[in-house]
Amino acid sequence: MVEEITIRPIGYVKSTRVEAVDDDWDQETSYIELDSDYDNDALSGLTEFSHIEVIFFFNKVDESSINTGSRHPRNNTDWPKIGIFAQRGKNRPNRLGVTVCKIVRVEENKILVHGLDAIDNTPVIDIKPVMTEFLPRGTVEQPTWSKEIMSDYWGPKG
């Protein structure tokens, strides 16, 4: 039995990037603005953390492009064909994205952040502070192709 769920955004991303282009995300300036349903004190205490996890909805992804099987990451046949749950592409079944980003400052109902890979007007589903205890315990392993994909994701090295 498939259970339907309803999730309302808590706010929206405001960003200088309006198109979902894969690389150079650190070049963007963005902030999260909470919906007016939330009091400014919903962000109280957040400035004591350096980073947040942002869960957002890829609202610009057409449902007809959703992948429920496997594909080559970024449609690049130089990389192996892998399942959608072994990659972080936006064309996933529930169209959810998750990113850890640095808090620059909090102003009333807005969080200015660095390193958020979501475009302008992306619905934000939730925000959680990053705590060391929730980071991976042990060594993080990943395949070579994923390191190649990420080589310029945040910006050119150099």
C-alpha cells in the first residue's frame, strides 16, 4: 500500500541562479526566506551553528523526466550506468534535494547561506542544524566517477 503524504514548504530559496546548471555553485549568493506562517523566533539559536542541512524540492523537474531505474550520471556514458538511489541527480522519484551549507548570517526570517545548490524560488521543505554527532562515523567511501562529477561542482579548483 502506498501512503500519500502532504508536505508544505517552510520557505523558499532566493538565489542569483535561476537555472539548474550542474557546476560552480559556490559562485551563487542565496538565502532562505521563511514563509510568513513562521515567527522570526523559529530561527532563534541557529546562529550558534556554523552549518545547516537544507531539504528542498526540485519543483522545476518535470514529472515525465523522473527516473525510477538506472542511468549514466549526467547522461555521460564515460561513467557507469547506476541506479537513481546511487546518485544525487534531481530527476529522482520524490524530487528531494539535500545540501549542507554554511550559515553566513541570520536576519529576522532569512538565513543567508554559502554553498546551497538550489535555484531561485526552490521550495524549502526543512532546515536542520549540522551537528558533529550526525556526521558519518568512520570512513566515507565513494567511487572514482563520483569524484570526477564533483570536481567542479562547487567551483573550479585552483
